[in-house]
Amino acid sequence: MAATAVSQYYLSFHSIPEDGGTWRRRRRRTGSSVCCTPPVPSIPSSSPPPVVGPELSLSFGAHVIPHPKKVEKGGEDAFFISSYNGGVVAVADGVSGWAEQNVNPALFSRELMSKASSLVEDEEVSYNPRTLIQKAHAATSSVGSATVIIAMLEKNGTLKIASVGDCGLRVIRKGQVVFSTSPEEHYFDCPYQLSSEAVGQTYLDATVSSVELVKGDTLVIGSDGLFDNVFDHEIVSAVGTTSDGVTNTGIS
Amino acid sequence: MAATAVSQYYLSFHSIPEDGGTWRRRRRRTGSSVCCTPPVPSIPSSSPPPVVGPELSLSFGAHVIPHPKKVEKGGEDAFFISSYNGGVVAVADGVSGWAEQNVNPALFSRELMSKASSLVEDEEVSYNPRTLIQKAHAATSSVGSATVIIAMLEKNGTLKIASVGDCGLRVIRKGQVVFSTSPEEHYFDCPYQLSSEAVGQTYLDATVSSVELVKGDTLVIGSDGLFDNVFDHEIVSAVGTTSDGVTNTGIS
């Protein structure tokens, strides 16, 4: 059975220089209900996304843009992609604080992704992203720590996600973010993290969620370097969509 | 088998008078990786949330606070809760624009919730929130339209969610939002909506997601009247938690 492409996938690690920040006001309204006058312009109910459709799979694109000060060493982020089943994608972000202890922060994140990649088809993992985090973490021997997110697509359209820390994922459908993960932090700028040390978190601390994808959805997954520096509406704008939902613009 | 309370549940419909808004800056950093020095203070790995634990169920609390101009008619929001299985909760928000056509916007949302409530245990619904939206919508006869969100907890901890429009849900764990739904809108302030008219959306337009809950999680679910007027960190602060995750403060 032929797999239908769900999305153009952008794996992005953005490090954007401080620009003074942009002040943003969240809309505040006095009303508790919606205000548009019915009948509203709408997506015709005759052309909804298919609930039971063809098998789905991901198509991928990736960008790694290290922090300018980390370019020489290739940055501290790592990722892997796999076409197994509907597609698997994962991102890990090495905790930079380890550099103060003369440990290359990239080693742990890279080993974590390498181990996870080799375990994707493992029977005991059973295509469960939390279990994949567990087994990949257990297989590491490097000193360090990292945040991690793993997303695994079932061909029926269910995207299963497990995340420890502040890597993130967005699902963009028809020009808007319809699903978003939330970061886990101990306090500002100190995320939950898998570690070589006993004080770190484990797969048991992962937030586990899922979302039903439809053909044409675009996933954006990355480290906090992307989501701390680029607003969702900017990501949506950069991704862009054609009328059939096919991505026509990448994040660069 | 005794069900263990997952959470104190707050069903909130807030209509907060315009206060001029609060300007907020999203944190912007130059780094793409986390900055805290390891080992970080952490939640000991010896006391993680249980992955396979006792059966879970929801305990509920609810507040309905209509817009001041809508108090006389009781507001346009509606909800229902059910203890079936792990617990079911739903919110619908009647589209206020119908008032311009001399239609009480509350009628549709109330009937939608009434029908959904009566269908919770329906075999064909099969404890699927999207199917519940489908069948409840089909059962309505009122003129009007509404946004809707339905959340159904499996006793194994899986909270299944379907949403059409801009009602929302947050999962709060240990003082932070770890899961959040995203609104569906045609354009600013005009959400996707189920309608008595053919131009509206259907269950096929629902965003369907799920999240694994653990004991002590707090859910906050409500209409856009809550989430447009109260920031997530304000919700977290209002909810509060004790060290064991049990809610000790409600949203009022």
C-alpha cells in the first residue's frame, strides 16, 4: 500500500541573536463567547479532512543552525529521522552548562539520538516514544544531559509524542497551529532533562501526548532555540501553505 | 476496584472586564540550548509519577460566570460532567452573533451539551469524543452555533480530547502547564463552530488529541472567555498545588 505524504517536515534549531525582543499583547476581550455573525465563512463541510483515509507517512526536511558561538563545534543539538512505520523524528538539545565542567555538551545529546535511532524498530520499544526514551537513555554512556522530544507516526494518522524538557512540536493545519506541546521546566531556563547523573529526570517524567494528523499537515519540531525565539505565527508564516495544505515554503 | 482521584477539576467560564491589557514579552535568548549548570535541582527520579498505577478518575468542580451583559439570560455557555468511565467533561460556547437575528445564542450550546450528556454511554460513541460530537450535533434541532470541547478519561490515564473552535483545556502538573489545546479559528475572533446551518463545521473538523494523565494532575477546561482573558501562569497560580499535587485552590 502506498503511503501518502502527510507533510513536509522541518526540523529546525534556530539561534536568533538578541534583538531587544518584541512586546506582545495577548488579546483581551470582555466577552466570553464568540462574536462573528452567523452564518460564518467556513471551510465547506463537504470537504473536511478525511477521518479514515489512506495510510499516512511523513516526508522530512531538516535544518540545524547552531548558536553563532557554537558553530565551530557543530552546536549541541542532535536529531534523527526514520521512515519506519509512518515516520519517526526526534530532537535532543545538550545542556550547555556542562561546558563549565569541561564536558562537551553535544556528546550526550548526540549519543542519545544515535541510540534512539538504533532502537526505533526494537520489539520492546513497541513503537512507544516514552519507551524509546527509556531505552535510549539507558544505553548512553556519555557524561552530560539533554532535553529530548520523540514523535512517532502510526500510519492511521496518530502522532505519538513523548517529551522531557523544552524541545517542542507544532502541528500546522490550514495556516494555523492546531496542536502544540508545552515545555517542562524546573524554573526559568532550566528544563527537565535526561542526564548521566542520578539527579536528572527519566522517561517517567516525560509528558506523553498524541494528535490525529490529516494529509497536508505540517509538523515543526525543534529545540527551545526555535520556540523561544520565533513566535508561532511567525513559524506559520514561514512554513506557508498552498490551498491543498502542501507546504511550499521552508523555515530557513 | 476503587478509583483514585486524578484531580480537582475546574470548569471555568470567565468574563473579565477590559483592563487595558497586560503587555507581555516572550523570553528571547541568543542560545539554542539550556543554560543551567548540571547537576540541576530536580524532582528525584526515585519518586516519578506512576506510569502504570491505580485506575484514575476525575473529581469535578465548576464555575459559570457569564459576561455581565448576559447574566440576565444565564450566559451562552453550557457544560456537562459525567462520572462514566474515568470521567467526561464538555464545554460549549454559543455564538453570540445569533442574537442579531433574534436567536438566543444559548439554545444551541445548551441543547448540544444536553444531547452529548445523554449519549456518553452510547455504544456507537464507543467512548470516542469526536464521535460524541458527531452524534450530539446530529441530534440537535435548535437554530444557532457553538464551539465545543469534549474530554473523556480512560481509567488507564489517557485523556482523549476533541475540540471544534476555541474552547480550551490545560493540564497542570506540579505547578506548570504540561499540555494545552490550541484554538481553531477562521480569522480573529471567528472560531470554527458546529452550526444548525450547512456552512458550519462538523466533527470532521475537530482537532483530536490525547494526553497521559497522572494522579494529582489538574485540568482546567473552559470557553475562550477564560483563556482569552487569563494567562496560563495566572491560571496555574489560581489553581495552586500542594506538594503531592492535590489542588488546594480553585479558580473563582
